[in-house]
Amino acid sequence: MDTDDDGAEQQKPTPHPRTTEPEAGPEAGTEPEPRRRGRVPARVAKVALALLSVVALAATGYAYLTYHQVQGDLHTTDVLGEPDSPDLPPPPPADDGAEDILLVGVDARTDMQGNPLPLSMLKTLRTEQTGTINTDTLILLRVPKNGGKPVALSIPRDTWVDVPKGGQAKINSVFGTTKAAAANQLRARGERDSAAVERDSDQAGRKALVQTIQNFTQVRIDHYAEVNLLGFYLITEALGGVQVCLNHATEDKDSGADFTAGLHTVTGGEALSFVRQRKNLPRGDLDRIVRQQVFLGSALHKVLSAGVLTNPGKLTDLTDALHRSLVLDPDFDLLQFAEKAKGLASGDVSFETIPVLTINGRSPDGQSIVQVDPKAVQQYVAGLVGHTGGGGAAASGGYAQTSINGVTCVN
């Protein structure tokens, strides 16, 4: 039986009829229907959880702090390149026509040092302690080297894929499963330094995730960026809230979502509930992807155009939040990415989801999964180099998009 983040049984999403469509928060440790593909309208800057964090930090470093100041304080992870084992397939060719950035949002209930968050913080985050880490936001940002339009490609968390060492699994489980196995191996070899176990097992999980996505898409990952739940909370607190809009009232006790129709300004735990809800949504995880993209488009707009970059207090809070929650590969150039962020914020990017066969699939062991044709996915991803958009249903997934005061309304 498949479960949601908190262990509750997942509700099978019902396809929607198709139409022509952190001031820093509390410190850890203290109390305080099947579709083929879609495109988001160019005016709506829609990215996902990890992308907001990278862009926000890039913009901060670009507009306020010096490059070396920001770059030097970041947590880095060297997870790219050749696989550790000769038994694993080599990565795809490096020159695939684009710079490919993997943006990851993880649901880790720990701080950057791997220490468990206290119960009070978990309650604030509207979540519970779980045994494994899931990567619930996965976006491949393709920036064509020929000057073509960038594409931000979302991969649903329940996509059923081949995993590096054999077998199949949901793509969001690869990081956590590999991390847990690596941690057990380290302890069995006598490692007693918990920080070392966390660091090395995280590396193993990230490498397995990168290898899985490279094998799945057949493109080489050039850069990696990751943010966790605590970081998302701190970022939204630092921004002072983000405007979102809903077509209908909705609630979900597991994510903590409880919203009326219309405009809302959400922050902290409420913002997390908004982007993490998938139960009681017509298309489940696919609608959650749209939620995340719209939310973070609104947040990105606020970071880059609503005075945040000229407010030293907000910049200090935002920078602190990102330093406490963001992990990049060592060669990630923030100044270059800041220039790309301007295009993302202005809508000069196409936002897509991989083609899927069904969102109501079942794995051999009975899990609810998103089924795909890997060859079709690879052909689609390769075709995104020089992509100009069009050719599919809107990314809203079959409902007519509306907006209030410039904020796109979603399910």
C-alpha cells in the first residue's frame, strides 16, 4: 500500500476533464486524466522549490553581497561525474547541447548538520518525523548552448524508473533508500561519528539520484542544487509571505492545507501546506507540481521586483536562510545563474512536465505510481534543446487558468 509523506494511504487522483487549457525562523534544537505533456503560459514564471532557493541566493549575491562572500559560505557536494562503481553505466555524453541543472527539494526533517529537528519545529512545519528522505521536487533546467529558450522540466515524484544497481522504484525514493543503505554500511564498518555518517550517506544518496536521472533522461547533469523543508520555511518567513490564488476551497489534514477560494498570502508552515498538498486535488501529484511552480513564480517575482534586494534586513535574513539550507555542486557559478534568473523571472522560459502514460498506475508490488515510456521521455527531453514552446495542453492540466491581481489561480 502506498503512503503519503506522513504514512497515510495515498488517495488515487481522479483525472480532471481536459479543456482547451526566513526573518530567520526558529533555530533547530530550540522550542518555538493521463496527459502527454504541457506548457505553462510564458507570462507566469513557474519554477519549483529548489529553483526558488538557488535564484534567491543568486539574486542576493548579485545585487547586494560580493560573489566570493556568498559563494564561500555555501555547503557544497561533489556528486557529479563518473559513477563510483565500474558495474554502473557511464554517464551520457557531456556535450548534449545544453547546460543541465538538477534542482532538488528534499523532505529531510533535519538541519544542515543532520541533527533531527525538534518536535516543536516539526509541528510548525506541519509534518512528522519519518524514517527515510524523499525528493519530492525534481526539476531539470535545460539551458540550450545555442541560445534557445530555457526549459524547466518537472519529473513527478512517483515516476517509476530503473535504479542504478538494478530493479525499479519511485524516483523520489532513490535518494533516501541509498542513503539509508550507505549509513548502515558505514556503521557496520565501525564508523561512530554521526556527522560523518550523515555527510557520507547523503553523498551516496545524491549520487544515486543524479545517476538515476541521467539514465532516465539520457542527459548529463552539469550542476546540482538542493534545499530542505526547514530552508523553505525560513525563506518564506524572510520574504514576509507569498501571494497565491486558488480556484476552489480545499483542505487536506495530512499536509495541513485548509484554504478558501481566492487570494491568500502564505508563509512558513502554511506555505509548506500549499506546495505539499496532493490529496483532494484532481490530478494528485501533477496538480501539486503546478502548485509548486505557481507559488515559486510568485515568490521569485517578489524577490526580484518588490524591494527585497534593496532592503538590507530582508537580504540578511534571506541570505542566512539560504546558507542554512542550500547545497550546491562546487562549480555552480552564482553570478552566471543570477543572469539566468532575470530571464526566469520575466517569463522567458518554458515550463514543462515529462510525458506520462498514466498517473494511476500500479507497480508489481502494488504501489501507486506514475507510469512513463522511458524512450518517449528521452526523445522529448532531447527535443527540448532549442525548444520554443507549444505543442501540448497547458501545464494547468485541463482547467482554464484565471488570475486575480496578476496572481495565477490553480486547483
